[in-house]
Amino acid sequence: MPLKKPVDFPKLVKVREKKGISVLDAIPTKKPDKKEYLVRGFFRYEPIIKKQFLVFAVETITEFTSFAYEISLETFKENGEFYIVLMGLKAKTNIIPRVMPARTEIKLEELNGDFKINVLKKDGAINSAYFYANIFNKELILKEKWVAKKKNNRFFCDFEVANKEFSFREIN
């Protein structure tokens, strides 16, 4: 006995992805402070393309054992401030598993002087820091870090300067 051909197909709901800029207006749910992410700033010289970058590495505090993860981010600049929106984790192809945190690097070119970095979670929580960069003196200074004044905002991200990861062009 043959099956009937369906006349009407069920409608599937279209999933809408959240844009990074829409997170600014979101009000986070009330949760306790917990350090989940670490943002490390350092200078890196890429010898292949012969350029100097200011790199911000965003990594999780939690270390993963079975899979290597990468943090998916959305970045944008508004009113001279840099925004990093943490969108979630995605698995990297990794043949040999090892214990490591999820990590993603953001490279910024030609950044000198004072600037502000804001790290946002998808629920609307925001942590911020002021940095001072001087490529000529080879220095990066963390001036101040804080949790922005926002309803139900919480501490989830720490900032630091990773002096051990600095690399500059060697002059022969």
C-alpha cells in the first residue's frame, strides 16, 4: 500500500543570529562574578608579511582535554572603542588531543596611544580596559580595568599584558 504524498509541508522556523552590536543594549541575567576569560595583549612581528601587529589573545580559563576549541568572536569599532563580542566555542580539527584552553587571537595594525577594549558576552555582560600602546618604545601598558555600570553586570573577564609573548623585528 503506497504512502500518501503530503499536501502541506510544515513551516520551519528561521533561526535569527544575534548581531554583535545588539548585545550592547541587552540586560544580562543576575549571576555571580566568575572569571571565565582572559584577554592578553602583546606585540607580534610576522616575518612572512613583514608587519608588526598588536595582538589580543582571548582565551578561556577552563582547559579542555578531549577537543581543541576556538572562541568564535565578532569584533567591531565604534566611537574609537574596540568591541569584542564572545559568540561561543567551535571545535578545531585536532589529530592529537592535549590539555589546552580555547583561544583566538585578534590582530590590530598601527595602533598607538590610548585605546579602550570592551569584551561583551551574548547575554549583555560587559567588561572593559584602557591600554596604552607605543610601538616605538616597544611598550604596552594596562592602565585600568573595570566592570561597566549596567544592570546585573558582572565580572567575567580579566585583562593582562603578556610580556613573554612579545616579538619584534630583529635588526641585523
